[in-house]
Amino acid sequence: MSSKLRTYLQDPFLKLLWTEIRKAGSLKSISLDITHACNLRCTGCYFFEEGMDKKESPKDETIFDDFIKKEKERGTNFVTIVGGEPSLVINRIKKIYDNFHTSVATNGIRKIPFEGLENLPIGISVWGNENTDKILRGGDKIDVFQKALKNYKDDPRAFWYYTVAPGNANEVEWVVERCIGNGNYILFNYYSDINNLGGKLGYRQGFDKARQAIDKMIKQYPDKILMTSYFNKIISTGQLFDEKWGYDVCTNLSTNYELNFERFENGHPYNPHFRAYHADFKTTRRCCTGIFRDCDSCFDTWEHFSWIMINLKKHLKSKQDFTNWLTTMYLFYLITRIIDFEKGVKLLPEIHRRVSSVGTHVY
């Protein structure tokens, strides 16, 4: 432990967060498309835009069971469940839940049962207010948001994974109030516009207004927002100290994917265990959310969590930098319930107070 780190940890609050994370241990993670099937075709979904649904999921459950066995033997202890739509294969969610730390992303149309999955972190997608969400995710026919609100009313496992487009900043407060009023927490994401629709959906116009709207919600609801203003700035600007976001610095790349091998030699840190598995439970792709897409269009929250988390050394310049890093790390462990959730959420207001004390400065 460096002398700077020792000094920072003399702060009792920082020591508490640090101790909880250390007690939980390090993670060896993978991303898994648990099925190729989905009951929606959302506009701008990376899964279908790059044809990931072509890797069909086997019907033979012994293949899935063998996959679990091999990953346990390889040392995997955390699985991010995506797809496809995971709620279509509850039995597979249960098998992952019983063998690994895990988190699942769902569109919310079908409720994931509570019994037997009582501590499963469930991230429910929402992309805007009722009208925006219905157009982008429901084909202008299905009121996806309303269905999901009903399914996860007061569900202690649920948090909303709210994807905000640049031109929809005016919707943020309304959506947040609905989600909080539903008895849930909120984590934010940014819309990638993979379809190049442009206009208010186009990421090239920047996320300044959306970021400001989110920061306002953090101040207004510090006990319900699972993202700090520091993390919000890093994702929306793609700047971490002297690094600019992109393939060269992304840390969650499949380490057995041949086209990534050159990247691993460039000196930037990466997760040496990580793999992003297709729904065939055999092949992997470049990263969680892409095969060929331009990384400039990636604002994925989980990827950026990892980018910050793996760069502790960059955050040792000052106590505030370290606080920004530690609170980001703690929130990841909290959201995924690797640490005690009910105990941890009580610290949210203080976490936000510590980070917001210096704003969202980016070096």
C-alpha cells in the first residue's frame, strides 16, 4: 500500500468503503448472452444491429450446464447476464444465480420471479418518457415502460437502467420521478445512436444538457441515484485524466479473441480474465457491446465502470481523486450486490456529498 493511500484511508468514511470492497474480494468477470431470442426490437440495440442474434442458443441444456462448469473451473466469479431477453429463460438465470455473483439486464415486459432469486440485481431498461420509450423500444405499439413499472413495483431487487439521448434531457426529471415513485433506484446510461438517426438522438452533438439534467437529479434524490456526478462526467465526455475513451483503453475486451491481441500489448491495463460470450456459449466477440462498431459510439455504463475501476493509480494524485475512484468502485459492488445492499444504500447521500464537493472536474 502506498503512503498516499495510507493517508487517504485515515478518513473513516473512505476506510469503511475500502474495507467493504476488500472484504468482498476481486472479481473475475464475464458477459453472457444467455439467449439469442428477444420479445422486442429496440431501435439502436447493439445486439441486433451487429447480428449477434445469429449465434443461436442451443436447446440442449447440458451444453449450458457444461458452460457453467467450465467457467467455474476457469475461476469466473461474476457474470453479467444480457441477451437477447433473459426473462425468456428463467431457468438459466437461476443456474447462473446459484453459481456466481451476477446482474441481469431486462426490458421489463416479463417479470423475473422473486422466489429463488431474492437477491438478484435486476437492471430494467427505459429510454425516455412514455412516448419516447414506446417509439424507440415498443415499435410505437407497446407501452414498455408502463408494463415494466407494473412488474417491478416496490421490487427491492430492481433498479432502472435509464438510457438518455442528447436531445431528451427535458424528459429526465419526469422519468426519474416515475421510477422513484415506483419504489426503485436508478442508474443512467447514454444513447449510442448506432442507427445514425441523428437529430435529438445523435451522440455527436454531445451530452452536456443530459449530463446537467442527471446531475440535478443526483442532487435532488441522493438516496436513490446509483451514479455519482464524477462517473456521469467520465461517461458523457469520454475523458479520464489524460486518456480519451476508445478501443485502445477499453478494459473489458475478450482476452481469447484474436483480433484483440495487439491491443493487449499497448501498455494500457485490461481485465485479463474477461470474455464476452455469444448465446452459443462457445464463441466470444470483441467486447460486451460490439464486434465492428466504432467505439466512439459506446457510452455503456458497465464498460466505463471498469475503465475507472482498473485505473486506481491514476486516482492517487489527491484525496479527491481517490474519493472519486473509491465511490465509483463501491457503487459497482453495491449495484451488483456483492456487498450488502440494504446497508450500502444508506451511504448514498454521503457518497454524493463527497464527490460533488469538487464538482466534476476532468483533467
